[in-house]
Amino acid sequence: MNVLSADAIERIPAPHIEYAQLAPTLIVIGAAILGVLVEAFVPRKSRYYVQVFLAVAALASAFAAVVALAAGGYGTTKAQIAAMGAIAVDGPALFLQGTILLASVVALFTFAERRLDPAAHGNRVDSFAAQAASVPGSESEKAAVKAGFTTTEVFPLALFAIAGMLIFPAANDLLTLFIALEVFSLPLYLLCAVARRQRLMSQEAAVKYFLLGAFSSAFLLFGIALMYGYAGSVSYAAIADVVDGTVTTLDPALASTMGNDVLLLIGGALILMGLLFKVGAVPFHMWTPDVYQGAPTPVTGFMAAATKVAAFGALLRLLYVVLPGLRWDWRPVMWGVAIVTMLAGAVIAVTQTDVKRLLAYSSIAHAGFILAGVIATSEEGISSVLFYLAAYSFVTIGAFAVVTLVRDAGGEATHLSKWAGLGRRSPLTAAVFAVFLLAFAGIPLTSGFSGKFAVFSAAAEGGAGALVVVGVVSSAIAAFFYIRVIVLMFFSEPKADGPTVAVPSPLTMSTIAVGVAVTVVLGVAPQYFLDLAGQASVFVR
């Protein structure tokens, strides 16, 4: 029997983890684990307050850590690969992590809102089922409502999702990318299923999202396997070297497949499919309208903003760090995807009669606009995408926060016909929603205009002039249905049995106020933020 010698044992390297550089993610994961313990040990009456405080404090601390890293030069001169090659700490990663954290804080305020629905049995209620495990309409659900239960597990679930989203755009090898994808997807599947009202529609949305998400994860994992066979490594840098032809030494175990372009092209295409699903690009968009409509509206806003930021960050890193040597192959494909996404999102949105579905197709069209910046393949392209994502995320969360306020006897009144005359019944609410719609349409002096101008300029400079023309046409089509909603709110007679606008707590007011402030500031004076995105536009390799 062979016994390992002492020097052989010493040669096994201990992992070297840069905890300070990974602090934002570690803080959020730590708080999520604490949140699970709170569910286990804190009395039910106190859980809501403890969870809200814990979640907001964790996200604020994580954002402070991101700012400290950026101030310390980790976004520029000290950019590095941390955690033994698994995580990149560089400008795009820190910018996207900061955006995700800020958007998530604002979104969590809508999770914590408890004044929109009338009190049930003397207890305030939020958007989430009293007891998620009980069958809709069953005696156990009625008993849970009567007892005043609340599903406070949504806060640790959201924190786990945010932790995965923080790793996703910073992942520097394909396995880390896949693990981050699963870490943020699984909590989102659960969060979609726990609406207080319309529980069956909510559960249907979660099942659809789960099944299609499982397919996309399988495609991504199969792509990773093929890419490993091609390059003999899952590390981004190692794959990029094999793509460029700078690696000459073959791994003996993979000598028969290494450098096989068929594996590279099929593997790259499958990984792109997995990422385009998360982005909501056509033809991988079919889950978006059903899930956005069925999920609790606070979750829809959070998902629409934060998931897009994380997924586009991962897509940028894959195309710019791993596959720059394959640019002539992936650019035509991305051209086609961007054109179809912009046109399909804008055209189908015109036919929608539900506000949440309309915003879902709007988000699909916006994915197409952002892809125009991705296709630019330049530093201007990266910075324009970063800026657009920051601008878009706050407009989206603000718009969905307004949707939670318009209510009738059945809960949220999302059918467009019920929004007729809202401007006369509640001028302030309608005016705020109009600001968000104008930003989506890309009207000047809103953040939407600054973002579209940035991505279209970068695309035009990158030789994608035809794409810009399609983008402008799509924007014009999209402007029609945004302005149609504004006309409906301000120039239609309100119905006698129309919905009322609930008076929210300071939490939802803060969400909407931040959304409006960001929309106006990034529209009127975007230069500082464009410069910030420009400084953060260099990937570490």
C-alpha cells in the first residue's frame, strides 16, 4: 500500500482567495444565510422587520464595498483575476455590480410594501402569499391569512438571487458562470410562484419559467462541455488563447478534439443561447410576457431590471474576452438576433391589452437596442451598454412600482381599459407613469434618450449603420404604444367603476421617486455617468 510522502502532501496548493475583492458578493451571501436563520429562530411577528432591515443593510454595505473597490483602483489600474481565476475584478464587473445592488435596494422597498391592500383580519398584508406551501383557496390558506402569516422568506430568496447576479457578470470561467446562473435562477423561479392574488396564474408563470429556464441551462451546460473539449480548459483566458491560435501545446487527453472548430462554433452558439434566454432576446423570449404577467409585480420589476443587467454583463464578457477572435462568426448572428428582437418586441407590444404584458414586450425591444451596443465591438460599445443598463433598470422598477398602485376589488388593475381617465382621477400617479413611458420611448431629456443615443452612436461607429436604422424604426413603432397609454390616461373619460390609486407607504414612494430622479438626471445631465461608464469599459484579460 502506497503512503503519500510528506513533501507530496505539501505540494497540494491551498486555495488563495482575495476576500477583500470579493466582499460585495460575500456580504450578500452572508446576509442571505442569516436571513434563513432568521426564518428558523426569530418569532413570526418580528421576522418582517428583521428581514427588511437585514436585506437593506446588506445591500447598502455591499454597495459601499463596490465603491471602495472602485476608489481603490480595482476598476482600472489594479483590475485583476481573483479567486484562483474564477472571478474578474475589473471596471465592467464593478459597474454592473453597483447597478445591480442599487436597483435591488429600490426593488426590495416594493417587496416590503404593506399598505396597498386592505388589512386582512386586522393584519397588514403584502404582495406575497400568506403561506406559499398551502393550496390556493384551501382551508390552510384561509387559516394562514386569518392568523396574519406573511411569507418573509422572499427576502433571503431575493438576496440569494442578487448574490448569483453579482457573480454572473464577473465570472471568469465557464463553470463559475453556470453556477452563478443557477444560484440566481432558482430563487427567481420560487419568487414568481408566491403572489397573494391570482395564485394559480402566479404558479403557472413559475412553472413556465422553470421549464424553459431548465432547457436554457441544459443548452448552456452542453455548450460548456463542447467548449472544454475544444480548448482543454473552462478558463476564459485559456479558451481565448486557443481561439487566437496562440496555444501550441495540446493536452494529451484532448489531443483529438483540441482546436476543432466545429466544437468551438457549436459550443459558443449553445452558450450564447443560454445567455440570450436570460436577456429575453427573440427567439428565446417566449417566457417573458407570461412570467412578467403572472409573477407578483414587485418580483417582476426586480427581475426585469436586475436579471437583464447581470445577463448582459455576462454576454459582454463572453463575446469581448473569450470570443474576440471569432468576431466575424458571431457578429452576423447577433445582427440577426438584434434586428428580430427590436422589431418583434415593438410590433407585438402594439397589440397588448395588459400593462404588465406591454412592459414585457417593451423589455424585449430594449434587449434588442442594448444588443446594438454589444455588436459595436469597441470600448464605446461597452460603455454605452453599461450606461443603458443603469438607466433602464431604474425606469423599469419605477414603472412596475406604479403598476402596483392602480387597484380594484380584485387587486392590481392591469388591464389597459381600466387605466382610462387615470390622469383625471390621480394626476400625479399618471404623470409619473407618463415620465417612465416617455423614457422607454426614448424622448429627449429622459434617460431613455441618452441611453439609446449612446448605443446607436457606438453601433454606427462600429459599422452597424443599418442596425441603427432598424433601431430608430423600432423606436418609432414603440413610441406609438407608449404614447397611446398616455393619451388613454389623460384624454379619456374615467369610468364610474374604475380602479382607485392606493396610497403607498414611504417605501414605494421612495422607489418611484428614485426612478423619476434617475430618469430625469440621466436625461438632462448624463455626461458624468457616461464618463463613469467609459472609465469602467475595459475588461481584464
